[in-house]
Amino acid sequence: MRPHTQTIIASILLLLNTGMAIALWPDNSNRSLALLITIAVFAAVWLSCRLLAKRKGCDWSSSKARRDIIGAITMASLILLAASLAIALRDAGTIQGDLSKRFVGVIIGAVLVVMGNAMPKKLAPIDCNGSCTINTTDPARAQKLQRFMGWTFVLAGLIYMGIWITIDLDKTGTAVLFAFPAAIAIIIFARLSALRHARSKAKLDHPV
């Protein structure tokens, strides 16, 4: 797929998800807010990667990082859009929950886990070369982004699967929209806890 076409598709999906969040707001503002937060995170990751590429003097349009990042955002946006449509149809009384829906929900969660596990292995850190391949001089920043995205998708997938397995079907439509925000919150909390632990250990090892 051409870079321009991929960008258009990803942008349309983000806009459609935004439209669904706005349309669902009168019935349930909480689920719409969770969806909007998730969309904002996707947009922020996309923009930050593009700015980083520009700062490094890379050709963002032809980089492997751009293709994989936007591809992951596209897949996740499709899943979120499907979940939002299911909620709208359920609220309209068009569909009813059954075991097949749980099965599909678990499969979607498993796909997110697989995507998240593959991200740190597939994404190429951005460097100053035209090809934007691995930056041997400063890989830390790109590696952190890869790990953050990977862990976000893995945890969101696990949460997604757990929701469809344990929660009543009439509540899953709302709960699944909190999968990504919850995953991001867990990662941030874990990171802050690790930093706090490292600082405490450093003080013990090197008391003033």
C-alpha cells in the first residue's frame, strides 16, 4: 500500500471513531470519553514519531517505522470502530449478546496481544539516514517508544479478553472502550513505581 493511501485510510478511521464517540455521547458520555482518549493517544504517537523523524532529518513517508506505526494504528482503529458500531446496534436493539460474541471478543483481544508482541521486534528506530533504519548512536528514544506501544497493545488485549470472558454482555460494550486507557494508566504507574524504586535504591547505595 502506498504511504499516501495508508495515511488517508488511518486518518479516515480516526475521524470515524471520533464521529462515533460524538454520536454515542448523549447515551453514555463515559464510553465516549474513553474512546476519545484512545484516539488522542493514537494521534499523539503518530505526530510524535513524525516530528522525531523530521528532527532526525529522515524521510518519514518512506520509513519502515511510519508504515508499521500507522499500520498498527489502523488495525486498532478498526477494532475500536467495530466495538463502537456493536454498541450502537446493541443500544438500538438490532443485535443481542450470545456466546459467539464472547468468542469474537476474545479473538480480537488475542489479535491485539499478538500485534503488541510484534511491535518492538518490527519497528525500526528512526535515525538521520534517509532510510531511517536502526540508529546505532541513539537507539534509546526509539526503543522506549516501541516498548511503550508494544506493552500498551499487549495489556489492552489482555484486558479486552478478560472483559469478554468475565463481564456480562450488556456491559462489555462500554467496558472494552476502557481497555487502552487502562493499559496506558498501568504502564505509566509501573514506570513511575520503577523510577521511584530506582531512586530509593540509589539513595541507599550512595547516602549523602
